[in-house]
Amino acid sequence: MNSKIKFIALGLLTTFGLASCSDDFLWEKKNYDNVSADAYNFLSGCNLRVNDVYSWCLPVPSDISWKYPSMGNADIAGKSTEEYSGFSDFVNPEIELSSGSTNNSVPDFFLASNNNIQEAVYGRIRNINDAIKGISGSTIDEEQKNIFLGQCYFFRAWCYYNLVKWYGGVPILTEVLEPVADSFTPRSSAKACIDFILEDLNRSAEMLRAHTTNGGWSGSDYGRVTSGTALALKGRVLLMWASPLFNRANDPARWTDAYTQMTADLSTINACGYGLYKAGNNINGSDFARQFLTSGKNPEAVFVTLHNNVASDDGLDNQKNNRWERDIRPANTGGGGKSAGLMLIQMFPMADGKIPAGLGTYTKLETSDYSYEAEYPFMNRDPRFYRTFTFPGFRWAYNGDPTKRDSHNPSYNSGKDYVLWNYVWYTDLNDQGNPESGNSYAADNLLTSKSGVYVRKKSDDLDVNPSSLYVYEPLGSKGAGPFFSAAPLIELRYAEVLLNLAEVACGAGHMDEAVRYLQQIRERAGYTSANNYGLQANLAGDQATCMSAILYERQIEFAYEGKRFDDMRRWMLFDGGAQTVSGAPASWKLTGWGGNTCTWLGFKPFNGQRRENIEFRVADQYGVGGTQWDSDPLVKAGTERPAGVDLRQELAPQLESLKEWYKTNLVVKERKGDGRDSQHNDLYINFRPKYYFLGFSTGAQNSNKGLAQTIGWEDYNNGNAPGTFDPFAE
């Protein structure tokens, strides 16, 4: 159904039934729009309406949009962090986003799809409110009502959380309003929105308690939200409310309240069957890798979207794949590949759990006794490093025959012994030392479709998971790319529950408890008590250092999961909160944390920095090469490659062997990441202070004439006069 809409007067969504969130119910979708009130008097009718809510509201592994949070892609959020390079609109120094013009328009995470109410955030909210109204007024018994309503209230809170984190305060709608011109609801304050979200989540947790606190849902209902899911999201919301973005004066009551509630809620979360995923052997961080590949009941998956590996071309709408695997795999396996930024590669801990020396990023954290080797970045790193990145000479096994797609692709025993060899050569010696030149070609038929360092995070590695969750279609005849994956997408992991708790415990002054949560995360990563899990000894006695360690741990643990940008905004890590927003009142000034979160944390502000990339080119002795699959100078010289580094085996001797091979055959080259100006001068990150709370785009304003614009942004409906809405005003 497509129609022109007025704000908060959205037409009824077309509803699609999925009889459950599990794969058993990823069947042909059916149309249930404009259901009658009588439909809610049947369990089947209620179930279909709730499943429709899941259908529209569950996260998907796409770029960030008005519909979905960031999931670790190189989108506008990911490219505003250390994870990728290349300016996004949020950090581009040459572009200032506008809310009064369609040129360089601020992203619209508020309305976005004016002509398609099925895609609009408030269309979903209206759909949820319609389901709540119908179920509440039905004749089914109260116990069944609670099951359905508890899920609806969770998703309404989820929708509002994703609005409030961007805008601070938004209109709160709890009724199904008719699409008439005079229907209008003004923006509520940030506090009112937070209170509303928390109320919905508490209500959800209570309604689902009787059915989910004995280990959670099972069977075909696995994947539905539980009391634990609601309380875990509640913890994220409480943490956001206590953080500097919303808590400019560092009100200790917010930290204490969050700590008290979240500590009390942990037992319920645990009772729903959630906990850190541990398989037992944990070789070189294998448990950390395997947690993303558990298709059955997974204690780590507190809020999860399930998928199937159907590769459908029969016209049925039953294909629900996770495309992450095909996006990260190299092109000679049929994938696309994601290029990891050098900044995060450098920042990952060394093997002793400490940050590499010389970065100047977290200055209150102890630096490692291991030296970071720029020519060999893979030496002596945190176990999670090898599950997050992949370099030339590392095994990355999979199950498929890429030669059916291109006969020049290396088979590596149909992928089962695949080793990534993505080193490059140039066709012109003048390009070899030019950081702006991309005229290079990569080995093993990668050629121009290559990355210098690949993102490996969340990969369905055959060495980790012998029973692949994907169907490999090398020709991609049934869709774009060969990996039709059923890997679950975990939006909220149990590790986040613990790190959220660690952060509020630290903020409330309970650093000893915060350290214990950090130790649990580090233990699962592969550290032991022998060196205090790689943590420095003074964390329990220094609040700023403890908080810095927690934020660093979040950055590493959740790399490429779409969490870093939210953390950077919460803690105002772009400028420390030192800059001011034009027209903002005194309440916007950061007075807590000494007036600058970066200084207090010992964190180098992200603004003013730039990010680069690296690649590994053939050594000078091999000269240049051609442009075809058989142009590799190393192969032509008869150079023998070492066996691929196998993460199932002891790493140290393998890494030393690979390092020695690099010394003779490869040279690390820094490649331009972030942009340069027309004179080839470096440009530097500039996240403007008004971006901490976004303004509404011209499209959203034009559709909602009474909508107040955020301070710091132009009001399109008032001749681009300064916005007047203050999220902090109550």
C-alpha cells in the first residue's frame, strides 16, 4: 500500500504472517491487511498480527537506515569510526549536513519513506499500536494476551529507542490515529521518551515472565523476545540516559539508578537462558568466533534475527538469508570483501591484553610489553584479532567450488583448504610508492577486486563450524552472490549485557564490580587469571581509567557489529563535548567529567585525525606485473608460499614462519584512506557538534508542518530560521 501520508496519521500497514521467528515459519508470506476486530478473538489471528510486527521490526544485516540500526557495514555509521576509512557524511570536513536544503541533506532516520508507509518508522509504530489495541480488546484469555502484548510492547520500545538515540525527543504515539489533516502530536522531551520506553520494556518483561524465565522459548518459538530481551534493552536505554550525551552534568543519581535496576534485572536475564557462549575448548578465540554460528539455541543471543539458507527462484517469498558471509568473503570465493581500516588494526590489544604503545589513543591504559610491528601487524595479538581480520597467508576455509564461477579462481580443495593470498603488485614502478594509486592487482585471480586487510568478524569459517550454515551457489543464479546463509544476526549479545553493567557499575562508583565483568569478557576471549586477564591492576581504584578500559573493551569485543558509533556519540568522543551548538542553552554545555570527556578518559579526540589503509605488495626484487590472473610476479619467479596459518593449531610458530616469508617477499604499503583535497593535501575528520542530536530533514519537515526542529538545525517550515526544540527541556 503506497500513499501520501501526514505525520502520525499513517495508513494501516500491509501485514505479512510469519507463524514464528524460527526457520519453521519462514514460509510464503500472506496478506493480512485490514484485519477485522474479530480476528483478534482467535489465537491464530493474534499470532499472525504479532508475527507481522516481527517481520517489519527485526534488525537485518543491511546498511544503517531509518528502518534498521547499523550492523557493522561500511555505512554512514561504520565509516564514522575507527573500523573503516573514507569519510562518511558525518565526518567529512568538506561537507556540512543541512536540514534546510536538499543539498547535503541530513540523513532521515525519522520518517524517510514519505510515500511508502510500510517503510516508515511511525508506520511500524502504528502497526504495533493497532496490534496492541486489537489484542487488548479481544476475548482470548489474559494469559494469552500477555504473551502477545509482551512482544508488542518490546517492539514499540525498540522503535522508539532507535528514534530517541538520534533525535533526543520525538512524538509519542500510543493510539491508532486516523489519517486526517488535523491529527498531530508534538515532540516530547528526551526524559519523557526515555520514561515511556522504560515503561514499555518493564511491562514487556512482566508480561513474558511466566513463559520465558525457565530457560526462554524453545522449539519453533525460539528467537522470540523474552523477559530477558526486554530487560537487556532496558539496560542499554538506562546506560544511554546516564551517558554524557544525555547527562551533561554527570548526575550521579542516573548512574546509581541504572546500576540498581540493571543489577536487579540480571537474574531474570540469566533465568531466560542467557549467558556467555562457551563451547569448552576455545582454541585461539574459537568460542568467540563460534558464538555467531550457533543456529540452535544460543545463550549469547539475547535479541536475535533468525535466517534460513533458502536459495529460492520459484517466486515464493520464503527466502530470508543473512548476506554477511557473501559480503565479507573475497571475490575469488564469490564474495565481495570488506576492507578493514588501519586505525582499528593498530588499536587492537597485543597478546598480553594491553594496548600497543605509541598510539596516544587511550593514554590512561597501560601499554603492552609486546612491540607492535607495522610490517607484520598480525604478530602477538589478542585472540579476537585473528577472528576479526585476515591477512595474506591465513586459512579461511569454506565449503564451495569457486572454479564453477571462474575457472581461474583457485579451488583449494573446493574451499576446504582455502588460504587468502591477497598481496598485490603494480604495473608501473611509479605507482608502488604512491599512497593514492590503486593501480594494483592481487594474487589468486583477485586482481582489482581485493582488500588490503579483510574483515573476518562473524564469518562462517569451516574450521570453526564444520556444518556450514550457507548454501553455496557459485554462479549466483538464484540471487546476488553464492552464500545463502542461515547465520543468525545477534543485535544484543550477552557480552553487551555484562559490559553495560560494567559501565554503570563504574559510573556509580563500584569499580570492583566493573572489573569483574571485564574479567568475564576477557576470560571468554582466551585470557586467564595468571595475568589478571590482561587488565591492569589499578582499574578498581581509578574511575576514569576503569571507564576508559570498559570503552576500549567494547570497541574490541563489538568490532564490526555496529556498536562503536553509538558508543562514540554517547561519550562525545569526537570532540569530548568541548564544542558548542549554535543557539543551545546552558543546559547543553558539558559540565560533568571536567567539561571534556576525552580529557577525562584520556582518549584522543577523533576529530582532527585521519584513517589510512594498508596493503602488502610484492618486494622490489620482483618488479612489476601484468593485469591478468597469471601475472603474479611471485608465481613467475617460482616463489613457494608457506602453508596457511591455521587457527586450529598453536599460533606462535606459524606466525613466526609467516613473518620470515613476508620479510623476503612482501612490503607493507600505506594506502590513502580518508580523503584529500584537490591539491592532494590530507583532510581530517570533523564531526560537528550539532550531529550529536540530529535535525529533521526537509522531507520530514515538509510532511509535518508543526514539527519543531532541533536546536542547531535549520527549520525548513520557518524560512530556515534556527530550530527551537530542546530535548533537555521538560
